[in-house]
Amino acid sequence: MNQDIFDMIYTSTNIKRDMVLKADLCVIGSGAGGSPVAWTAAKQGKRVVVLEAGHFWQPKDFTQLEHEMFPRLYHDSGGRATKDKAVHIHQGKGVGGSTLHNINLCGRVPKKVEAYWREEHTLTGLSEKTLKSTYQEIEKHIRVSRLTESQLNGNNLVFKRGVDALGYKGGYLQHNRHGCAQSGFCELGCPFDAKQNALRSFIAPAVESGAMVLADTWATRLVYQGPKVVGVQATVREPVTGKSLHQVTIHADVFCVSASATGSAALLLRSDIPDPYRLVGSRLFIHPAVAVAGIFRETLNSWSGIPQSYECTEFMDFSHGAAHRVWLLPAFAHPVGASSILSGFGPEHAKYMKDYAHMASFGAVVHDETPGSVRPKGEFGVDIRYWPDVADRKQMVLGLREASRIMLAAGAKKALIPFAKTMELTSIKEIDKRLSALEINKFDLNITAVHPMGTVWMGDEPARSCVSAYGKYHHMDNLFVSDTSLFPSSLGAPPQLTTYTLGLHIGRHIMSML
């Protein structure tokens, strides 16, 4: 990317005063949903202002140190959680949103999930043909490709070995990376600028076309008169201390909220945007995930290389209400993250960490059907409430069982489930015996989610959905939403590709209004 473009993005260091700006389009959020909207309008010569709560980080800023990068790239320094702290929610911030720290997984909406959306909500304006062709455009634009065996690191190699040994269905994943150094630090930002992320693929060319990006700038309230939004009030904050510095007001013809499934719902609710059926902020889905570790005799160095390149889909049925809704894939962590997840204290914990170079970790991600909720908390925060119901907790147990089976089939000496007292499993018989009647309660083990979805979902009927299939909010004339909020259910697949695709679709519709 051209350094001159970087110099055109504003942050708390070069926003020196309160400002009032006028634009054709204001986009709130610069991730996979908002960036295609901004790019589409900017390249057509429209005046575009993008607000981003996170800082503007360049590749040279990605130090590969957990204690530095988590506070920089994640909301609440990586400590965001549900109100009761039972589920951790990892969400990114920064110019480029969560695409700065994600692992580049790309997948289209599964056909059964798409069919369910259309059956439940019709989605006039987003035909199957339009969705397919827009996917193809995005896949080309962000350089999506399927990984190969040569790109499997130690963790993925043993995962594939276990999947193959059990005869389970598996396959190589698709990513949007180009020129990858395979350093293994994707979730801490790529210092090699190999991610074809929102910053590189959409925000930089939007800025080159004249878009104005204000980083460190938190949208706090939408102001409306009758059926039209007339402005957004925002606060420029110092990125480390959170100290409020300046006030910014944006007046625009059209507004697009793209602040994530938590941030977008919170902003709409905080702004008292008309919501006659009280839908906004409900139906939150998150893909709750649990993990199993394993100790091998061989050295794996699982922190090195591409983190996730192979998947197991043996236990994933995308039908609504299916008996099997678990996506299995490798999921390793760097030392600080691994240390915080592994259970045990003192000598027991130290013993596990001494085996770090011989350790593998597999995750079980649930295609959840439990609806949670989001509400605003104060001027800038979010209140997230979510706990998986009995059916989804059974899916977690299924995931723990099968991840443990794969671990032992791959040759692990033992599989470790990080309950408060670590559960060590050394045989298939033991797995079946100890997990068959297992019930998961709050705080039993670490449950993490990285894919918040829903909360402002699309559909044709205003009484049963929040926005149209064009992203237009049902009860306002010039307000749009473009991010994972749009999904009417859990996706059951990596969300970024679908989010980019819907963003391009929505951006084109907005252009018909400008």
C-alpha cells in the first residue's frame, strides 16, 4: 500500500479540534461490512466519511507480542465477555476492523443456511443469482484460494492425521492471504502485509478515491428527524487511555452502520431509533467454541505456520435443528493465550507449559441456535447476554468428544480438556465413558466466540426483521446496516466472505440513492 494513503487517514494525534463535516455517505465502521460500502461510493466520486472506533495501525506496528497487540487490536484488550463473564467474545477494532486480526478463513453461506434464510425471511432484492455473482467478485478482489498440504503446520498436520485415521470428512480451507510468510501470528496482525484484509482491499483504495477516514472516533448517537437520520455524533478518544478529546458531527444524505453485531445494535438502541417491534439487539448468535489440547511425543511447534488450514465437517449438518452442528478445526494459541486457557495451578500448570512445543489444540465450534441479546452500556460500551441452551451445550459436549477422539487417533499421548481440574483422557473407551453423560455449566471451562452475528437481521417483513435484503432499515428512509448483524441466524461458517459480499451488494444499492 502507498504510504501517501496512510498519511491521509486521520487519528487522535492529528484531529486537533471539534469538527462538523458534510458528506454524501457516512459509514460507521471500517471492517468487512463497511469497507465495501465506502469503497463503492468513493470510487464513484461521492463524498464519503468513515468513522472507526479503533486506531489506525500499519503493518510496521504489528510486533507479534501478545501483551502489546491484544490491547491494540481487540475491544476491552481481548477481555470482552458476556455480562456474567461465562463466555469470552473476541472482537477486533482498528481501521480494517476484525479483518486485521482474523485468520483469513473464507467460506460462502452454506446452501442449507441460505435456504433457511429465504424460507423464513424471503430476502427480496438478494436473489441466488445476485448473491453468487457478488461472491465471485469478492473472491477475486480479495484473492481467495484454497490451501494445500504444503501449507499445513504441525498442529494442522496432526489434526488431518487424526481425521483421516477415523475416516471422517475433512478438507483444506480457503483463505485470502497472498505473500504469506507463515509466521503464525495472524491473530496479532500481519507485519508482512500479506492479509488481503479490509484495510488493504477496500479502505486504502477508497481513501485514494477521496474518502475521509477518522480513526479513534467513536460514534455515540444517531440524530434523526422524522423518517431520516440527519447526523451522527462522535467522540475522538485517545486510544490507550480512552480519554475523550474532541467532538465530531457528521451530516450526510445516507448513513450506513457497520459497527459489528454488538456495536451496531448498541448504537441504534442508544440513539432511540424507531423500533416498533422491539427487535434490534435480539437474536444474537456467536458460534460458541471449546477446545481440547493434546500432548505428542513429536515436536510440533504449533504456534508457527498458518494457524487454520484444515477442517473436519463430519459432525456439521447445516439443517435447522440438526442433531449434529459442530465444526471441528485446529485452534492453537501463543504462550500467554495458551497459559490462560490451560487449567491447573503451580506445578501442574508448569508441567503442561513445559510440553508446549509438543502440544496440539483442536477447537469445536457450534452452529448455535440459542438467541442472545445486546444492549448499550454507557456511552461507548456494550452489554452482551448469552448462554447456550441445553441443545447447544450438548453440541459442545459432542465437540469435546470428537476433538478428543481425533487427538488420540492422531497419536497424542493424552487429550486434555481444561476444566477447573484438567480432564486427561488416554483412550477412546475413557472418552466415551467420561463424556457420554457430561453436562457443561457456567464457568466449567473456557468458552470463546469470535463471530457475533444477528441482532439487526435482514428480511422482508418489518414485524419479523430489522432491515431489507438491501440493508435498509425498515423504519427509516436513509439508514442502512452492513455487517454480521444482517445474518438471520448463525452462519455455521467463517463470516468474513459473506460480510464483504453483502457489503458490496448494499453499497451498490446505496449508490442508487446518491
